[in-house]
Amino acid sequence: MASSKQYLEFVLEQLSNLKDISYRAMMGEYIIYYQGKIVGGIYDDRFLVKPTKSAISMMPNATVELPYKGAKEMLLVDEIDNKEFLAELFNAMYNELPAPKRKK
């Protein structure tokens, strides 16, 4: 099942307190970038983020889910309605995320 454009728009609105948020459509789902780094994505209308140390500490009871078969586990963001929390989460995660890979 692919994610809806409406859910993507909702998530982007919730992230509107942050600068330099972007996304890329990929096989019916959406990869979410913050300042050029992949933070997570929208999979089957679920907002998932990478399980960095700060994300785990900020969401200790988060459900661990697979975005798709064969993928690495990610954390389900429950506080999707809290813009301030999402901004704090992304800022805390940023330094723990790998730098984007350079294209050859």
C-alpha cells in the first residue's frame, strides 16, 4: 500500500517549524530529509524515523516497525500532532545522522 499525498502534506505541515525540510518520492512512499540528511520517511501512511540514540531517548515507548520488507527497523512517531516536539526531535537527531553520500 502506498502512502497518500494528503498524509505527506500533513506531515510536512507538522514539520513547518523547521527550515530545510525536503522529501523525495520513492516507490509510492516518501523519504524525509532535514538539512540534506535522511531523517526518516512516510511508509504506508506511517511517519517513521531512524532509531538514533536521541530519538530513542526522546521516544522511549515508541513502536519499532519495518518500513517495508527487508528494511532496517525504524521508530514510529506517535506525537505527530506536536510541532514543537517534532522540531526538537529532528534537531536532536541531526548530528547523529550520517552525512549524505556523494554522487559519483
